[in-house]
Amino acid sequence: MSPGTDRTLLVVRAGALTTVQDLGRPGYAHLGVPRSGALDGPALRAANRLVGNPPGAAGLETTVNGCALRPSYAVTVAVTGAPSPVRIDGRPAAWGAPVRVPGGALLEVGTAAPGLRCYLAVAGGVAVPPVLGSRSTDLLSGLGPAPLADGDVLPVGPVTRTVTHTGAGADTGTAAGAGGADVLPLPGPGPELVLPVARGPRDDWFTADAFRTLFGGGYVVSPASNRIGLRTRGPALRRARGGELPSEGMVLGAVQVPPDGRPVVFLADHPTTGGYPVIGVVPEGSLPAAAQSPPGTPVRFVPVGTR
């Protein structure tokens, strides 16, 4: 990644998986292009608001163990999502509030706990070239910038709005962002992930016993989960009919059941088509909690709506 500007962020430590994310590229599923975008959209919006960016400005999504950056200039940043320690040149700084980072200082985002993913917004936004109208990294299709690597240099766009910020190394603070209202840190994940499920479109492929199993508990988040989907461990769902579907369209939140019978909840980088039956769909508003739930978290599916 080349800067193309003197306003840059040097990636000193990329972490386990740090990607550039905005609110995604919806509207291209008919071309086979996933939506992508931040898995925890509300957290990215909050971070952007704290630094005065538009809601959809591109920021960084970290996974588990954060990242470390060195700005080439004095910059305002904010970290939201899963709670995590923030440090500037080794000194504690505010989480969930705008912080001024001097040029050349080392900004460190530590390990998320509880939760999995942090969102780092920088005033002006991360200005990598957009692809199909979005700067998001899509791990399934390969669109957008590659996941960050040590030594990458990220360009930053022009600042469009100034905010009140805490000083470097401050350990508290809030600020008014766009619209003038204080933005409070978002709550972290709970001890249990509760996912409402609207049945269909292929609920007739499953036995009545399968629904008792699905809504009866006994599932946990699998370590195999990723940006494509939240995989589960637990009892298998019994099918009422064999065979496979012709490939058909998939939506965000679809609960697909592969041959092992364990439900998979599709997240932002999900495929646009698939041949395994979808027993139900989780509403989009419940997916940020899924994105923040670490492996081993109990999952409880609850029915919503009627058919």
C-alpha cells in the first residue's frame, strides 16, 4: 500500500487480522460480489462520529490482539468495539473517546476483552483506493486492500470536521462528533449470544425435531468462525429430505446448515449463493453481537415471527 500523501499511518504491528473496513459494498450480489464491510457496524459508526468523520468512512477492524501504528503527523483517533487497552508511546490513553496522537508517536491497540474486534477510526478516514464504491477488505472475494502487514503505509484523507479530544496519554474523555451529541462506548458481548431466527426459506427441508433442537440450546461459537460466518458446535439438525439444492441466493444473517448439521450464521463476507438449505435468517441488528462473541460463547437461537 503506497501513501500518495504526507498524511499516513505506518503499520508497526498488524496483529492477528487487521483489515480496512467501511460499511461495505451492498447492491452487487447479482454480480457475485458480497457486501463485506465492518462486522460490527455500530462500533465503526461510533468511532467515526467521535473523530468527526462521516458514518461510512473507512477505518481499521482488528481481531483479538489489536495492532500498532505510527502516524506521520498529529492525528485524532478513536477506538471502539470490544474494550481494549489503548496506549500512546507506552502511556494509557482513552478507549471510546477521541485522542490526539502526536506525529511519530506509537499508537497501540491491545487485546480485546471481552469481545473479538476493535474499530479504530482516524480523522479523515483511511483513504485506500475504493473498489466498487467501498474501501472494505473482502476476505472471500479478495476485493479491496489485502489484510494489513507489518510495514504497510496507509494514506489518510482530509479532515472535514474538528472535534474536542483528550490529550496524548489521557485516560478519560468524551467528545461531541457529527451532530453535536456525546457518543458513549458500546456495550461488550454478554455471557450468552442470543440470536433471533425467522424461519425459512428452506425450513421444509428439516424435521419438526430439528426446530426443537435448534431452539433447545446446546450450541457454542466454534473456533472455525470468521468474517464469512459464525460457525457453531452442538447438536446436528435432522433433515426431512436428502440431496442438495441448486445454488441459490444467500443473504446476510442466513442460517445455513451444511452436511454436518451444525448451523452457520452468515456474516459480512458470506458467499452470495449456496447449495445448502437455509433454515432461517437472523435479523441484521443481531449480527454485531455475533461478530464480537469469542469461541466457546453459548449460543441460544430463539424463534421470531410465524409462517
